[in-house]
Amino acid sequence: MDGGAFGAGKAGGAFDPQAFIRQPQTLLRLLSWVFSIVVFGSIVNEGYINRADETQEHCIFNHNRNACNYGITVGVLAFLSCLLYLALDAYFPQISSVKDRKKAVLSDIGVSAFWAFLWFVGFCFLTNQWQASKEEDNPMNEGGDAARAAITFSFFSIFTWVGQAFLAYQRFRLGADSALFSQDYMDPSQDSGMPYAPYTNEEDATDAVGTYQQPPPADAFDTETQGYQTQNY
């Protein structure tokens, strides 16, 4: 690609918030961020109920606290991961080293694919436990909307994280096809101490070589001196 590697130009440019928001990976990260809030927020607020004959709270997913804990844990960690990679996306154009850009893109691929897998497991786990819940354990169907919201947005999160992994893979392919990929590139704007050779015009250099003359040999002066005769006045 022209002017940079891994989907970004050379380092040192000004940050453009509007262009950053319109990027597909930014939109997907924001969606994933919102979905994670819905999942863990629904479980935290309405995911636990009290039975009439007990004081201890029970998870609405078949009274399996592991299901509630899983949804909350994955949701919170996904929330933090989205914030981390949003910050990395904002800083990414300032990274001048192609090797560092490559590491960032590869980590994005791995993390996004990993979270897509975790959300798939969470969707299957929560759905199974919700279907196994007994009506007599929750006759008022308390927290039913919260359970369905957690399951639904867990399902949506699978596709947003898969999309992030796909976009990161495309950026990796762009970097792999770039001429800069195999070079230890450092942006000149970030390394002002690098010595540069002075510019010379090719024509001037040619003229300088063409007009250069070697000095006459030393014996030529001796010959002239020998042939010179002085006159007496």
C-alpha cells in the first residue's frame, strides 16, 4: 500500500476524530462495548432472585451461579478489552515501526477471535441453563427480560468480535503485501537525528568531473627554468 503499512499511513500525522469514528473496526468495537455492558449489566441488576422460603439469592439461569458469574466475567473483561483496543486504534497511526504495527495487528486478530469463542460458549451456556430452568423455582418469572437480553446480546457479540478479527486479518494482509513489510522501517519524521547524504545534482557532478584538470608534472617547471637566460643591465 502507498505511504504506510497495516492500514495506516506514516507516523506523525494529526489525529482526526471524525475519520477515526467512521472506521469499520471502530464501529464494531463500539458495538461490542455496548453489547458487553448490556450482558453484564442485565445479570448484575436482575440476574439474581430470592425464593420465598430462602434468604439467599439464586441465579435466574437454573439457579446455577456459574452461569451468572460467567456472563458477568466475560462481559466485564470484554468491556475492558474494547476500551484497550479503541485506545490502540487511536494510537496506531503514531507507531513508526512496521514490526510494532505487525505485533499490534496480530494481537488484535488473536484477541478478537478469542472473545468471539468466549461469547459463543457464553451464549450456549446461558441458553442451555435458561431452558433448563424450572417454572416452580421462579413462578413470577422474575428477571426473564434480563436473561433474554443477556442471551441475545451474547449472540450478537459473537458476530461483532468475528468482524473485528476479520478486519484485523485484512489489515495484516495489507501489511504483508506492502513493500515496507520486510524492511525495518522507521518513519523519518520520528527520527530527526538520522544523518542524510547531501543532495548533489547529477549534471553538476558531471560538469565538475569534466572540467577537472590534473596539475602539470614537476619536471615541466624545471625545463622552463633551464631554458631561461638572464640579461645583464
